[in-house]
Amino acid sequence: MSVRVYMLLDIVDRSCDYAVQMLRNRAGIVLADRLEGYPNIIAMVEAADRQSLAKAIMPILGCIDGITEDLRLLITRDNEISPDLLASGGSTPHKRRVRKN
């Protein structure tokens, strides 16, 4: 099981290349890339659980403080799928009925 957070960053003063290099050198960063437009950087951090993810994010946020104009964190759901759910066939979507008046 793992949890990821995608960080969307708006970097000030055209220091995007510096910010990407700095992020790529930080422990816990799986991905850091420039984007076209705004936000102009995306980074991904992955950890075993939410508590470890929070511990990994704090030093990263500290290193980018002062060069970001805006920061958005998109946290994924846990990747765990119950074996019972797969065995029961509950993973297939059901058709929704539409009631016409």
C-alpha cells in the first residue's frame, strides 16, 4: 500500500529550473517536472502511509518556501484493494437506471 501527493507549484521570479533541480535532489520526491502555463511545476511524493507522507512533505515544503507563489496538494487515496472485493466480483461497475418522468 502506498499514498502519493501531487504538488502543483507556481514559482516566482522565473526560477523554475532551479526549483525543479532542487526538488529532484530531495529525498522522497519521485517526480519533478516543469509544466507549460500555470501551475508551472508538478512534483510527486510517495510514502507507505499518510503519516510517513506528511513527514516526507514537511522538509520539501521548507525548501521551496519563498520561491512559490501558490501551492496545491492533491493527495491520492490509499492504493489498497480488498481481495474479498475482487473475488466477489464487486469491482465491476453497475449500470445506473434512469427514471423518466
